[in-house]
Amino acid sequence: MIVNIYSNEPGILQGFRSSGAAETASALLHGAGMKPSLLINYTEELPTSLETGDLLVLIGGWGGEPDNPLKQRLASLVNRPFEIDEAFLAALKKSYPDDEAFWSYAIVPERALHYPNRYTPEPALLYEQGKGAILVLPNHSEAIREA
């Protein structure tokens, strides 16, 4: 399995590489019944389809509104409309009870699977697509930089 790790921030890519987060992504996939062998590509170019790799990990640049370019690309890749993910929203409200601006991060393409995220209390989101998958590690740019 090829793992393409995307971020629009080079500092996050470096933090992700040095923090062991790719291994965390692999463990999540094993938990979902997938058996990835890690051939990891770190890239600042977001693939236009999953044909370029079996797993795409998206980190950083995850905005709150559906018109965020990264969210738009994700919705296009998985071909799913947006919804308010109630479980993700509950985690955001717990983490940011007084900052409603973060609550809109729960507007995501529908039918995400949730997995623990070692960087933040909010879950990682996994979208299975054909034989591949997209793992989203939202809202933790600073946590990865500091890891």
C-alpha cells in the first residue's frame, strides 16, 4: 500500500514525519481491517484521485466552512455531500466549549468513520473509497509541529 501524506504547510509535513504519525495512521488502518505496508510519500501537491495511492492522509489547512478548498477536494474525492457529523461536533464542543468558531469544523463529507487521534481529543476521520482510503487528521497543526 502506498501512503500519500498531504499538507499545504511544509512545517506540518516535517512534524508529521518526525512524530511517528504515519505509524499511527497505519495502526488505524490495521484496526479497520486493512493491511498497509508503508511506502510513504510526503507531498505538498494534493492528488486529484486515489489512483495515485491507496491511502491519502490529509493534515493541516482544515477550515470550518464547506467552501474550504481542502474540504471541497475531499468531498470530490469521496463523492459525498457535506453533513454535520454529530459525534465530531460533540468532540469539538468538549474541546472548545466557549469558541463556536471551531464547531463548524464538524461540517464534513458524510459517512466518516471515527478513530482516536493521538494529537487532539477530536477523532481522525476515515473515508473508505474503493480499495483505498482517505484519513483526515483535522484541526491539529500546532500539535503536530510540537510533537
